[in-house]
Amino acid sequence: MTLRTLATALSATLALAAPSAHAGTTYTVAAAGDIAERCKASDSKCIHPKTAALVSAMKPSAVITMGDNQYDDAHLSDFKKYFDTTWGKFKSIMHPAPGNHESYDDTPEAGYKAYFGSIATPQGKTYYSWNLGNWHFIVLDSNEFVTHDDFSAAESAQISWLRKDLAANSGHCLAAYYHHPRFSSGDHGDNMDSAQLWQILVDSKVDLVLNGHDHDYERFVPQDAKGKPDPAGPVEIVAGNGGADPYKVHSEHATTAKLLANTFGVLRLTLTDNTFSTQLVGLDSKVKDASPTYTCHH
């Protein structure tokens, strides 16, 4: 049996394991990364007004962003002129994460912090957590994981916080999101610096990880820190297709369930007390990819 065949079988098995009915409230969450180029709706080639319209149609309980919210250098003036006119309408229900372009401001992340205010730093840092029903969401600032070549989980204040936060919320369904993906078939490729981070997420039974950075769409089956199929691992989805110019993609991983280039859209999460499923909705409002329904590890 090849690794790809095993990955496909794993995905199908997990889908069949999901119960047919669930108690409690069902939530819709809209998600995207790499969003606002410096353009407006009057430009027919401008995408972020179109993806904002998709979010509106979803009527989500929450909106999350996986970094690179505003291009090119995330100045406050650009946030106000572009992002705010489209995705800004969801600010009251938004839980953003920073990306590398937020760090390109004259003072790194200054425009990001000034625009979002306490929304981006509710616990005083650019990493934080929040709850929706039985779901616990963890937001990380992954700029740390790519700027420190000698990244050590033991030395990082953010990782120390992460361990404590995960331990305190072990009874919830768990999702984490941040900008730089551990695995990617896109132009940037895999990020080996975050392998230790992925191991922490696996050990803590995190269910779902969302990323941006590569301007494409890629959904993986659950996998371990080395990229091998593992039902105990998280499902990773790279959704850096919220509006920025698309990147080319390379040979897909053996654990890739779906890879799409040149496909803008918004990821729709459907969450219950103990399950999740995802759909990528394209600019034509049609579903371009749909995941199985997964049961949470806890």
C-alpha cells in the first residue's frame, strides 16, 4: 500500500467514524489568509471585495484570518484604505493572526496592532486564545518560528504559553491557526522550523490547523510532525487564497487531500460540539473542496 493510498484510506475511515447527529449548537466560521492587496472594488481585478462578499453570504459566528491581512507592508494607512473597506465590516467578530507582511511595517506589526487594537492582542500579546461553543481556538504569531533559526520550544515564551493554554483546555475540540504552514506544496514549501510546534499540537490532540503564506489552497489528511498519515494528528489546511496574487504550486505531498492553484475563495468551517467539516467556497459561490466530517480527538 502506498503512502497516498494509506492517506486516502485514513481520511475515509475518519469520515465514516463521525456520528450522524450531534447535540448542541452548530457554528459557522469563515477563514482566509493573505487578503487585501492595495486595490479597491472599482478595480475588477481586485479580489478582497469579492471574498468579503463570500463571508457576508456565510453569515458566520466568527471570522478568522491567517496572516498577511494587508499588503504590502501593513501600514495603518493601508489597513484603513483597503482592508477596512471590505473585510473591516467583520471586525466585531474577527480574530486575526499576523503574517510576515505585518512585520514589514516600519515598526514590525505596528500597523496591525494599531488597526485591530485589543482584537489582535486580547491577552496583551500577538498570540492568544478564544472560545466558541465547545471549540477552543489558539492564535499564534508564527513570525517567531521563521526568524529564529535555532528555535527551541523550551526557550520560547510563546511556546511556554501555548503548552499551558493547551493543558488548561484539554476537554475542548481544539483548533490552532497561524501564518506559516508546517507542510505546503506551494511556492514557500514546508517549514521545518515549526516541526517542534507541530509535535506539541499532535501531543495535545489538536484537531485542526489553519495557515496562509502560500497563495493557494491545500487540505491535508491528519498527519504527524514528519508528514506521515496519523489519525492522532491535526488536519492542516493552507488557505492563503483570500485575495493576494496567486503563487505556483509544486508536486503535492503524499498526504495532500486537495490542492488548488489560482482559486480564490473563503474557507467555511462547520463546527459542532464534537465534530468539524470544511468547505472552500470560490468566487462563484460554488464549493471547490469539501472535507469529510471529522470527530474531535477529545
